[in-house]
Amino acid sequence: MKYPQALQELIDEFSFIDDKMEILEYVYELSEEVVEFPIANWSEKTRIIGCQSEAHLEVVVKDGIVELRCGADSKIVQGMMGLVTIAINGRTAEDVLQLKPDFAQEMGILNSLSPSRSNGFRNLFDKVMLEIRIKQ
């Protein structure tokens, strides 16, 4: 699959990292990439079910363009949200819906996470895709 340029650059950068701790440190840094979703707006509707941490998101589709707003009480989870933000923000809903979560595997991130965190990433990704389908 052809990825958006910013995501492909991240995949390429991660491909040079062998150490699991370095991968996790980079994921922590990606937490800065999220578009903030204020805690005051968190609710059961915005909660990512199955995530080990308290994590919430809002998907906005305006004029066919997707914006993800999110937040979590864990830097690693927010870093995964930052990764998804880079992958989808500013793209059309139609393009985003073609995206598969395989990019996280290609980056080696899922192998560096605990099984529950890996499942949390999948739950995050699935919720984003469901919200886009509903809102487009």
C-alpha cells in the first residue's frame, strides 16, 4: 500500500531502530503530534473501549477532510494516537478508509508493546475508522 508521505517517512525512520526502548521513546515523542481533545469533552461515547489507559478521541469530518482530536492519560497511548494523527489528519475520508493498521507492524511498534497495548492500538484504529464511516 502507498502511504501518505508523512507516514512513509515515519515508517522509514522506525525501520532503522532496532532497540525496543528506542522505539518506545520515539513513540513517546509522537504524543506531541495529537490535536488536543480536552478532558472536559471526554465521555463514554468518546472513550476507546478495550484500551488499558483512559483514552478518548473525536473524529471530525468537514468537507470530506478528516481531523482526529484525542487524548490519553498515558504517554505511550497518546504517542500511538500521535502516529494515527500523522497517518490521517488532513486527508480525505475516502483515502483514510483505505488505510490498514499494518503500518504499525511495519514500523516494529507492535512488537515493542505489551499485548494489551497492541490490542489498544487496534481498538484505537478501529474506532477511528468506524467514526469516519459514520460521519462521512
